[in-house]
Amino acid sequence: MEKLSVRFIAGLVAFTALVAVVLGYFVMHKPFSPDLALAVARAVLQVLVDLAILSVAGGLGRLLIPLPETNPLGRLSVQAALGLGVLSLGVLGIGTLGGFNLTIGVAVLLILAGLLLRPAVSWWRDWRGLSDLWSSGGRLGQVIACGASLILLFTLASALAPPLKFDSLVYHLALPYDYLSHGRMLYVPQNMFWGMPQIGEMLYTWAMLLGGVSAAAVLSWLFGVLALVGLAGLVSARLGATEAWVSVAALLSAYTLGSALSWAYVDWLVFLFGLAFFTAIDLWSPQGKRLYLILAGVFVGLAMGAKYTAGVLLLSGAAVIIWAGWKIIIGEAPLLPQDNRRFRGIFLNLLQFGAVAALVFLPWLVKNLLGAGNPLYPFLFPSGAMTALRLALYQGGKPWGGWQDVLLLPFRATFLGIEGGPGYSASIGALLLGLGLAAWLSWRVLIEGQRRVLLLAGLVAFPVILVWMVAGRLSDYLLQSRLYFAIFPALAVQAGVGFAGLNQINLPHVRLGRLVSVLVVLVLFLNVLELGTEALRRGAPQVVLGQKTAEAYLADNLGWYGPAMQALRDLPAGSKTLLLWEPRSLNCLPKCEPDEVLDRWLVARYPQGNVSPQTPAQILQAWRLAGYTHLLYYRLGADFVRKDNTHYQAADWQALDDLLGTLHEVKDFGRVYTLYTTTP
């Protein structure tokens, strides 16, 4: 006993001495600067805020739909998707009542965390399924997992840095910032994108309230993580762990899909809801359990609440319902011409599915109706701030491409789709198409379970691809691949089946599965290299580590935009700047109003669609009466419109030059932006 006491004291003294030496060393040799400590602490806080929101969402979903019979990873993804949708509608309600302030935001999070603690802890336990997926995925799965982790790491760094992508600066983050500056959810007439459904933006508002702008971007990154984990769980349960990892690789090998993890857009949220829909319809189709059909309708409504074009999932659901009902009819007895009763079940299922989706989507129609007098604002007809002229300007884009984009759309979208380029405007990678084709071409060697999931994926994807073909001939905007991300879970499932099919084909002296594995890894790591070098080149890790300021980051990546926005923020209190041909307003709110569809000057020239144009003096007087103290002229934006827009006449441009000539120039930014004062 005495020896034990001496040993204990000696050990305690030795350990204390070690700690004292280590602390003393680092007091003299500081491993990091105060800037680094502050930047890392800020990043950690933002991630923790988003994990808290995710925990509440997962716990809420767990409480509402236990789903005990499903794969843990697939289950946690579906439950979180439902929880996020419900929370978003709750944020909408709180904001409508004027509750967008920090006290209420924190209180709601703490109350929900307390109430949902047990289901949230249970929900987090399902994440242990990643360990099983890692161990059962084999060497190929583990290599893909490492590549996917690198992409997630690079995009997380970019999400923590100031946002750069166009739509985030225009409305995905700008609208939440506007709501928070007013303390409530309100109609924003100066931004027509207010009319878009805003499930994503409501969640971003909550995250931004608690953790700042980057917290919203990190939350969108977590949507992608949830979607990838859920996809892996779904495919693992239906096909196998290796096929699950290949499905993940098929997505992350696409530049747009990988890069979009950091954009603070709603594309990955739409993907998540599309995956939850696929999971629910997959559970419903073999057994006809009513709960899963209702869930499928709920997730279609939530997907539409994130992006209008996700409504194409209604066609996907209808196709599966009709297919499942027709199988029952044919299986029961020969169909007689006069016997229509057996169609009643199909009709009732379609009605219930559509009605649930419409009911979940309804709050966004009501919001638009009350705010702008048009449930589908800013589309269909003039309403709110959307005049007939503005409607014509916004919807007047000519279709891109030709008949080839109807007959060869999957190939054209794959080969010609370039992120930010014309037409498809997204790079969706080679594996979704390549492995998807392999899935159908290897149909004969597939086993029954693989055929079933492939057929279901085809029923989900094919009707939407048909719509995509037709819509792309009506508008250049409707050709963009990002608008149809709701069916990309089905395309990823097809890729997994394609790998399984190729793996089952034996050729003389050739291990086809090994060759395909090498190809998959090669394509994935090419995107790892591209996204990694891009994050480093832009300086995102340096911002996260406090080695570069947000202002320098914006200036390095967006040129004169950063300094121009800083100048607007530095204007005296009460200043209000009108942006001309600059739609990106996030960094100057609330002291500015954007030119969100590049039509401010034309609308000022022809207010309410008047035939007679206003003179420069009349326009300036109207702007002064509206309270604008300054004008920021974006020369490159004006030159872009001047080159391609046929709505302007030479006299309109001359009138602009005349007006600018009467204003006092405050500051010029590299002949890219010029700031004027409108006061006499």
C-alpha cells in the first residue's frame, strides 16, 4: 500500500512536470498567432452551429418516422431530410411573425435540442453504419472513400471562406441577409427571386442568424454529406457496399456536383429530397404500404419547395405508381375491356400522392400570393414588381442547341456540359452516363434484385429526361442540368448497377471488374486534383486559417467586386445605392439594391411599359424620390447586355451616357465599377 502511494505520487509529479514543460515551451514558442486562433475558433463555431441544426433535424425526423426496417445510413438521411423540411416551414412561420432575432434563434435551437435529445442521440448512432460500409466495401470502396473525403475536405474549406458563386450572392444568401436585417420574413420587391420557393433559404436564414454567412454555406455542404451518405446506404442495401461506393464516385467525379458542395445553393438539398423520394417509393412499390406512398409525396412537395423544377418528380412518382398498379392488374386476372374497377387503385394512389405533394408545397404558393398577388411569382403573368416588360426580358431567352439536344440529350449533357458554359451549364462527369449505359446493356447478366432496382431507377429518371428534352427546346434556361438534380439519385443508382453488371461479365484472360475499378478511381481522383488545386489557388484554406482576410479573398477571386462592395458598406448611415447591371448584392446589403435580372435601366426608361421613354432628368428625379443617394455603375455588365440584348435601342444607351455625365463621380474601380452620387 505504501509502495503504491509512493508510485502514485511519483507518477503525478512526473506528469505535472511534463505538462509544465510543454506549457512553458509553447508560451515561449507560440504555435499559432492570435489571427489563426480566432479564425479557427470561428470556423469551429460555425460547424458546431450547423451540426446542432442537423442534430435537431435528425432527431425530429427520427421521432416522426422511425423506419426500423431500412439501412441505418439510408434511414438517417431520410429522417434528416424530413426534419429539415419541417424546420424550414417552422422558420418561415417564425419569420412571418417577426421573430428573426438572435435571442429567438438561440432559444428555439435550445428548446428543440432539449425536447429531441433522445431521438437525436439515436439518430447519430446510425452514423456508425459508415464503419461497416468502409470495412465491407473492399479495397476499391476504401480508395473511393479516401477520394470522397478529400473532396469533402476541400469543399468544406471553400464553404467556410466568403461565398463567391453568382446565385448565392444574388439571392440564396442575399435574401436571408435581407430578412435578418429587417428582423422578419417580408416581401422583397427589389429581388424577383424572392418568388422562388425557399426551403433552403429559410434554413440558411437560421444558420446565418446563429453563425454568420459562412454557417449557411457549411449547412449546404452538410446537405451534400447527408445525400452522399444516404445514397451509399440505399445502394448498399440493394446492391452491395462496393457498388455503393461506386455510386458515390459517379457523383463526386463530376466537377459541378463536387464543387457545388461549397456553393450555398440548393442543388444538394434538392438531391437529398430526391433521394428521400426514391427511398420512399422503393419501399412502397413491392408491398404497397400507404405510409411510404405518403412519404414519397411529402418529399416531392419538399423538393418543389426548394426548387420549382423539382416538380418533375411528380411524373416519376406517377410512372412508378402506374407500373406497380399495372403489374397487380395483370397478375390478378386477364383484363376485360369492360372491367374498370381494377384501375381505381391506381387512380386513388395517384390522387393521394399528388395531393400530399401539393399540400406540402402549398405554403410557398400562399407566400407568393400574399406578397405579390401571384402564387407562381415571378412567372406566368405580371405581378408585384414583375412588370410585363421585366417578364418578357426574363423569359425571353432563345433555346440553345438544336434537334440533337432532343435525341441525344444524355450524351450532349455529358460531353458538352461545362460549368458556367452555354447550354447545359454544368459538368456532370462521365461515370453517370457510362456506367448507366452499362447497367442497361448488361441486363441479361443481372440478378433479379439488381434488375428491380434498375427498373425503378429507370422509371424515376426516364419521364424527367423526356421533359428535359422538350423543355430545353422552349427555353435556354430550362436546358440547364442543375434544374434536374432531383433525378440524379436515380442516375447514381443506375451507375451502381452498371458496375455490378460489368463485374459479373467474364471475358477470356480479362478481369473486367478490375479494369472498371481502375477507371472509376482514375476519374474520381482527377476531380480530387481539380477541386483541390482550385481551393488552394483561390486561397480558401488560407482564409480558414486566418492567413488571408475576407476582403483580400474576394478581391483575388472576384476582382474589383470586393473593393466596390467595401466602398458601399463604408458609405454614411442612411445611404442607399442603386446597382446598375450588377445583380450580386450580398456584400453591400442593406445599403444597396441589386439589378437582379439586368433590367433596371430599361425599366427606368420605360416605367410600367410606357411607349414614350423617360429622359435622363426624369429618371434621376425618380431615383432621388425613391431614396437612392448613390449609383454604382458596373461597366462590364452593361457591356455584356449592350452586346447581346436586342431590347435596347441606341437612344437608350445614349440616354445612359447623358445621365452619367451629369453625376458627380465619387470613386472609380479599375474602369470596372464607378460610384456616383445622385445628390445635386
